Amino acid sequence: MYFWTDPMIVLGWITNTEPWNTFVGNRIKEIRELTNVEDFLFVPGDINTADLLSHSCDFSELLRSRWCESSKWLYECPEFWPYKEMILPEKAMIEQRKTCCRETEY
């Protein structure tokens, strides 16, 4: 089973082991426990048929779309699937847990 996502930030969170903040860290921990990280792949938003529902569209537009058929490339061999080398986006690092320490002498 494969899991496709178009936000590179989410893919960055899932595939990296950085200490994320509490909310993101808990979600990522749960995802990692239930899936294999290697099964997460990037799909550009312009060819992500599932992405149509995240934008406002009416029912008639949904019926005319490719949403019920899925993307043609999904029927191809994996070497023809969209691929993008995973580079952790800088925006993903905003969710990285901040480490604070204080040194005192006694």
C-alpha cells in the first residue's frame, strides 16, 4: 500500500526523525506506528485527483472530473510515477521542538 501526499512539509515530517513539537510529533508518531515510512510518496498537487475535494467544487464539477477514475499514472509501473527527491522544506522546521537549556553554577 502506498500513501500519496502533495504537501512536501507533511512528507518531510513523516520521513525525518527530528524532534517535532508536541502536536506534530504525536501525529507523526501515530502515523509511523501504523505505516511504513517508505510507503509515503510525493504527488504534485496539479495531478493529485484526491486534491480536488480540498478545493471548493460543486457536485457537477466533481462528476466531470477524474476524481472517480483516479490518475492514469497510478496504473503504470512505479518507475513512471511522479518522483521528487525529498528535501526537508524550511517551513517544516518551524514545527521542530525548540531546545532550551540553562547552565548555572553552584
